[in-house]
Amino acid sequence: MSEPRSDTVFIRNLVVETIIGIHPRERTTLQTVLVSLEVQNETATAAAHDDIANAVDYAALAERVRTFVAQAEFQLIETLAESIAALVLDDFAVTQVSVEVQKPDAIANTETVGVRIQRVRDS
């Protein structure tokens, strides 16, 4: 019996402008967030048939997440990350997702701050 496969498709540092934060100025000013995703799924079928119909379309994934984040207005990046994870698990044929959200301009004299979560599709 063969071992189940789990392969990773990833998107690194998708740049999106959105309303995010708890401070009054953050509620009215667009800020840059960077969203990185890793989704787990089996890629052997897609590879064997060389057919996007059997793969996670990372362009569609990026656009769906970009549109969602741009229209969202959350206070916490934790809430944004949870919402992105739920969206990906609901809308794409993946078994697991890791989401990282960074706010590079949140704190002076730092490169970035952020949160990283991992969620698994309910059976």
C-alpha cells in the first residue's frame, strides 16, 4: 500500500493594502500587509496529467485572497489570518493551510511584525 502524499503549494508575501489595526489612524488609513500561504494537497495527479484542473491554481488563490483582504476591515491581524484560513479551506481543494500575515510598518525600528497560523480541514 502506498503512503499518502502531502505536497505544498505556496505564495510568499502577497502585498495588499487594507484597513487593519486598533488605533484611530489605522481605522481610516490603508496599510500594507504581506500575506504568505502554504496549502497542502496532493499534486501527483496534476503533474501526471499536466492539467490545471487537477491542481491548486495559485493565481486564482492569490487573487481570491488579495480581493478578500483588500475589502476586509479587521482590527487584529489574528482575526485576518483566521478569516483567510477559513476562506482558503472553504474555497479550494486543500487539506491544510498555513497563513502568515505581516504588518511591516506597524512598529518603528522593526522589519515587520506578524502572526502565523496553521489550520486543517475538518473531516
